[in-house]
Amino acid sequence: MVNRKKLGIVGAKVLLVDDSDVTLHVIKSYLTHHGYSVITASSGKLAIELAGKESPDCIVLDLMMPDMQGDEVTRRLKADKELQYIPVIMLTAKSDRETIINCLNSGANDFITKGYDPRVLLERVNGQVRMGKLQKELQKINAVKDRFLRMASHDIRNSISCIKLLTGSVIDGLEGPVSEDQMDVMNRIQHQTNTMLNLLNDILDVSVITSGELKIKPKPHSIADVLKEAFEGFVPAAKAKSITLNWAVPDNISPVTFDYNRIMEVTANLLSNAVKYCKPGEQVELGAKAMEEEVQVWVKDNGQGIKEEELPSLFNSFERLSSKPTGHEKSTGLGLSIAKQIMDLHKGKIWAHSEYGEGATFIFSLSI
């Protein structure tokens, strides 16, 4: 008896999806012969169900199926946080450019036109299974990194908070008289501790958001209340830089459903940036208006503005702009990215428009 070498990744699991029993039988027999564990589905709906239950290492999926096309199945898989990293190889009888582009745009990792050499399919499956396993390992490493980062940041934040309390006690005169020079040193320490706390809070926010652990708690609230609280919190910073804060929020906006603390964070971030990048004598406006299906909130300034080529990447993490803070304030480059992800969790939108040298307007919207 001939002992043929198994050329697949032995024990790896493949979900094979096709509405043709013949195709299912032929491909399953071939992949099984080479060491794969193969489960089959004859419809797109069943494929999505089995993907959730079986956690396959790779999905081989026919494009043309009666109940749900393969590209739609792929889109739904890639939209699911638990399933999005499973590699998908699309099988198609068509080889025209538009079909191939559509397959890849749907999220498929690879495609094969029918009439292929079975060995080509085997090697494509091998490659995607290896990539999928590597992705899983990277996810595990990233999860460990995120846990460590959160633990370290919490510990460091506690220590910095103690420094802030102690220096605040000295500044408030609770520890006895200090000289003018000593007070200047205390104020410098206080400023640096605030900078470090803001940095750590941003790092923790990003870590929680990217890990998928951030949960919002939306409830009906007055949008004017949260905006007013954020507005009043920046009056001292604006006054210190001789920047005028203008209030343009009507009192009669109906309650909107959102997470109060998180929308406060988004608003505070936009106000902070506006004050940070404005010069003395310039103005910042916080406004809002109710529309038919949403409430729009904006922060507008007449400061430096943003270059047109920088607008598309504005909400990326660690993005640095050519415009610089006017009072030597520190920036992590994370604030707008965090704001974007918070708005995504609310199924809202956030965007900006600007004329360089004439100011910028940042807008976010919440559905009514």
C-alpha cells in the first residue's frame, strides 16, 4: 500500500461552503486526505452559524449561492468581532476583473477561480491557515500587552495623583509659608503632573477601546447640560490665554440618548484642542442645533486651522499636525482618535472642516 505524505496542516479545521454536493464531496475528500478536519455547509446562513460554533482556521466559500452570495457572507463574517480574523478564500467560476475586485472588497483574503489545480487550493489553504494562526498568536500577545499596560498605567497614575495632591497642599498654603521661588517650582510640578495624568488617561482609553472592553451606558440626557459642564471646565484655561469662549447652545433641544461621561470626554477633547491651538485674542465657540434626525454639536475656532492634506488622517492614533500648540502645551496625538472611537460606539459621526490659517470646525452628531 502506498503511504502518501500529507501536505496539509494536520488537524487544522476548514469550513467548506458550497451549494453543490459534488463540489463539497470532492474538495472535502482532497483536504481530508491531506490532514485537514473539514466541516461543510450548503448555504451562507449555515456557514455563518457554523463559523461561530466551530471556530475554523479557514473558510473556503463559493461566491455564487442561492440564499446568500459569498461576498455578503464574507461581509457579515468580517463585521463580527469574534469571526473577523478567520481567513476566507473565495471560490468563483468567474475570472473577470470586477468579480475579483468585489471578492476582495468584501473582505476575502484570497480567491481561486474554479477549474483550478487541487494542489493550488491546498497551498492557498495552507497559507491562509498559517496566517490565521499567526494572527491569533499576535492577538494573544497584544492582549497580554494591553493588560500589562493598563496595570502599569493605573499604578503610575496613582503615584502621580499622590504627587499632585501633595503639591496642591503646598500651593494652597496647608503646609506652611513658602517663598515665591518655591511656589513657582510647585506650580511647575503641578503642571507636569497634570500633563502626565492626561497622557496616562489617553493611554488607558486607547487600551480599553482597542481591546473591545469599553462599554457605553447610553441614557436620555440633556445635551445642553453636558456641553455646559464641559464649557465651564475650560473657562479658566481660556482666560489664562486671553481666549474668548462663546456659548451657542439653545436650551430647548430635546433629550438625546448617550453616555454622559463619554460625550463629556469628546466635547472636552475638542475644546481642549481649540484652546490649545489658538493664540491670545482669538475665539472658540461651542454650539449645537437640533435637526430632523440628529443633534449636531460643534467646536469652532478662528485659530491656525488645519492643512487640507492633513484632514483625511486627522482621527488616526498618534497623528501629529503641522500646527503647534501656542502655549507649549503637550499633546499625545490620541485625543481625536479616542473621540472618533467613542462616537463609533454611539453610532454617531465626527468630522472636521478647515481653511488653513482661518480656523477649524469640529462637529459630532448623535441620533435623536
